[in-house]
Amino acid sequence: MMANEQNLIVPSSELAREYGRRGGKKKAENMRKRKAMKEQMETLLSLPVKNDKLKSQLKSLGIKSTEIDNQMALIVSLYQTALKGGKNSVQAFNTIMEMTEEKEKETGKETLEKLDEVLKGLGGVV
């Protein structure tokens, strides 16, 4: 018998049940919070852009006035970060792919290859 086995306290089945119940309640509470946060974020992203300078930048990219909202501004910002290259470009690219739900399970190498193709197609330096 190992020395540390003496220190183990095995809870009774009643105590284990209580711990499980508490854990289940906490998980449900966290899930409700996460759902509320997701709904709040969706509301925020669907709001129109208030910043006139940002609106004009988006229009200069050819985005229609009816399509300009906070979600479009966020996507364009991530897109521009991905095009710049550097340490945040892969992360920005992955975020865009996750937002558009086109990303499937892929390795880091496949992600880099896909980013390389996108940047070459856009005339970026790789």
C-alpha cells in the first residue's frame, strides 16, 4: 500500500450523490449564462454601425449600406488582420473560418496551407 492511499477519503454514496447534484446545478447555471451571452452577442453584432468613419471605410470596400452592421465590421477587421500576415494572421483566418462555419477538423498544417492559398490569391506576401 502506498503512503498516499492513506490520505484518500472515499465519499459515501450519499455524499457522492450530493456532489453530483451540485455539479449538475452548476453546469446548468453555466449553460444558461453561456446561452444568454451568445444571444447578447448576436444582438450586438446585428446592430448597425454608428461610427461614420467605419461606415465609409466599409462602403469604400464595396459593401452595400444595407449590409453594414457590427458583424460585417468585425469580419472585415479580421479579414484585414489575416491579410497583413504576421503572428495574428493565422488566428484571424481561423476565426473567420469558424464564423462562417466552413472550417472542418483540420490540422495546423492544413490551416497554414489554406491561409497560404488565400494570401497568394489576394496578392499577399507569404
